[in-house]
Amino acid sequence: MTRLTTLTLLAAAAFAIALVTPTATADDRPNIVFIMSDDHGWQAIGAYGSTINETPNIDRIAHEGMRMDRYYVGNAICAPSRATMLTGLHTHANGMMDNRRAFDGSQRNVAKMLRAEGYQTAMIGKWHLESEPTGFDMYDRLVGQGPYYNPVLRAGGEGIDGYEDVEHIGYTTDIVTDRAIDWIEDERDPEKPFLLLVHHKAPHRDWQPAPRHLHLYDDDEIPEPTTLFDDWSGKGSAATMQEMMIARDLTKRDLKLVPPNGLTKGQFEAWTAAYAPKNEAFEAMKLEGDDLVRWKYQRYAKDYLRSVAAVDEGVGRLLDTLDHQSLTDNTIVIYTSDQGWYLGEHGWFDKRWMYEESFRTPFLVRWPRVIPAGTTSDALTQNIDIAPTMLAAAGEAVPADMHGVSMLPVLEGTTPDDWRDSLYYRYYEYPGWHSVRRHEGVTTERYKLIHFYRLDEWEFYDLEQDPDETRNAIDDPAYEVEIADLKRELARLKTRYQVPPGEHYEAPTNGRRD
Ligand code: CA
């Protein structure tokens, strides 16, 4: 063994002890900057091999840390995903099964737990859980969905009486980034380790770019996905019942054929100068059929990617701030989304399905002290693992009744042989926006089984042979054994996670939007 290797091992051993010793001084414990955007699909991130845009700043996290290639969510919609991130529980257990109710903030969450152990906790940006945040020394949250321009941020926190709504003028992605930087530079207690959640509204529908990005991609043609004109003949009937088609379901506002509300005079002028000439050209072409779908795809994809561009710049500014504050070495930086997204695949926009585009979600993580730079992992991980991972990184025990487990061994490059080999998924919100039918399912590294239980239809995909999920093989005798195995595995996971029998969900009638 070389001397260098020995020293490295000693250092690693010393660090491992620091991680599990409760008496470790505060200085030894890592800070956590958790950046979560809304609806950012992996197809639109350079580090994941994007062919449609570049994200050099988000990619920096992957280059200096780890790219997780098989990270998934448990319920691919905004509020449920956020509740799972905070609690380490699938949504049937934290109560946030859809977007239409208030999160029960009295329950255990990772911010409360870290704060109790001496962490300083802050949350900035999109919250979307209706009830006021609990467990944060400081929060500055968007009210409801939050607009792309000129947002109100609600300021509050533990020990602060009530809250204050403050109007901001500017582009929301930039304002959220600015607030996060101000908090790191000037407002936090430098004696304490911190947990900072930075939650972007972008690139959620309706994809309004910043003024500086209104002309980005003007001269480009965004490559189309191969399944843009999918007729869903290779899926089950649920796919034919949705309302999320680029061809049919994008509104004039989505397509920027009418301007958004709430812009200042200057913002409106910049907006109109960008879109009016393009819209006139579009009207003059009188497109129909597939040509019209192609135009809609281009308009949609460009605005989505423009919205991503501001997020990427914000990530770069945050990383620079950590550098300038000499915090980089012992700060965990995570970049993720609340779920994946359809960028024209199967002819769709939106999320919700257990298909790979929305179920699989980007997760990039950097922690120079622990994670070897430029690494990747295929381990099956899920948003139930976020809270356990944060707790473990802070040297805290993970409660046995959390559904997730710590990803630390995966991040360290020492994934154990008995790491999980399947994941549970469930989507509830139907009737609801975009009309995606209720379903649940299980995935392994290679196979996926989905049950649309109200339709009593099953779908089965071989992800190795059919990565785009265009051939439902549920009736293929060649997969008889695998399908039986997955049905058993689904039942086992439901027992493991104590999923109540039957529907155990009633759609509320107060239709809050996604
Ligand atoms: Ca979302």
C-alpha cells in the first residue's frame, strides 16, 4: 500500500467517525444547499446528455461530484414530491397525495430535525404546500405557484410572529437566487452549519423567459423527440385519455400568442418586442396538421429552455458564492427537480405518469470532502431518500419509520450489494388537471409494471429493450415470469411501506392548480 493511499484511508476513516459521532463539533458537520427547480426534466440538462440545450453551471455540480442516473420520485407532481422530500415518506403516509390540500406542518420534517441538532435552517422560493413552513429559522416563500415576474415573497420563520408579504419587482428566478446569496453572505449565523433550500418556480408552465433570454434560440431549431407523433398504440388506454398534448392542449398563453399578466411597462415592452414579430410571422404561415404541431413544439421547447437558462445562471452564481465564502469544501450541493417532465416525448408536456420522462428525475450532488469528482451511479434511489441522506450527512440517526434510506454509501462510491432493487410509485390526482388516471407500480433496474387500478389495466415494459416505453408487453408470454415477479414485488413494497388497501384517496373538490 502506498503512503498516499494509507493517508487517504486514514482521512476517510477519520471522517467516517466524525459523521457518526454525536459529539462532533458543529464545524465538522456539512452545510447543505438543496436547489430544487420545478418540472426540470433530465433531457434538458447537459450533464445528462441533453441534445437540446446547455447547462454549464448545473453541469459543474456533476463534474465536481456525482450524477445519479436512476433517481426517481414516488408521485410525480409538485406538492406531493415536496412533502416526500421533507418527510422521507411516500405521500400516503405524509398525507400530501395531491396538489389540492394543505400539508400538515405539525408532522416531523428534516428541517425541524436538523434545527433541533443545531443547524440553521432556511427556505427560499417555491413552497407550494399551502400551510406555512415549519422547522425553518427563516423562510421567504412564493405564495401559491408564484409568478415568473414580480413575485410576492412571504417572509416568516420559527420564533417570528406571523409573516410579512413583500412585493418584489424583477424576474422570480433571479430574485430567489439573490435572496439565497444574501442569506449565505450576510444573514446566516456563521457559527452554525446550515440547511438552505432554494426552490425555483422555473421551468414550470407557462415558461416565461427572463428579458435577457427572450431571443435565446431564435435562430435555432430544437431537435424533436422521436416520439413527438406517438399514437400510443404501444401503451394502454390511459395514454389515450390524457389532456397534455402539444398538438391540442397548449393554450394561447402557453404559446405566447397572448402576453402574460402582471408585467411592468418595461417588461411588457421587452416581451412584446420579442414575441409580436414572431407571432405575426406565425399567423401569416397559416400552419396546419403536423406542421402546426412542429411549430408549437418549437415555441414550447424554446420558452422552456429559456426558463431553464436563468435557473442555470442562478446555480452558477450560488456556486460562486460558496467559493467566495470558502464554503465549497464542506458544503453538500444538490441540484434536483420535484419530478421529471415531457419535452414532447409521446407528444406531451407535463408530468404525473410513471413513465421514465416524469418518474425519473435529475439528481446531481457535490460534496468535495466525500464524493469523488466526476462519478456516476446507477443505484435505484428515490425522493424518499433525501431526508435520510441529509440526516446521515449531519451525523444523525435515520428514524426506522422513514421510508427512505441514506444515500451516503452510494455517494461515497461504496453502494452495498444489498442495496434496494425496486421502487414503488403511486399517482392519485384524478379527476384532475391533464386527466392522468390513477396508477401505481413498481420498477426494477430493467422492468417496470404499472397498474391503472380504476381501469384495471396493467402495463409492463422492458426498459433495456424498449427505453422509450412504446411496447406494452403485459400480454407477451416471453415475460410471463418477470411479470409475475413484479406483481409479487409490488405487493411486497406495499406491505413494506404500509400502503392502505383499496383507494384510500378521495379527490377534494377545491381544484387548486398544479
Ligand atoms: Ca413540479
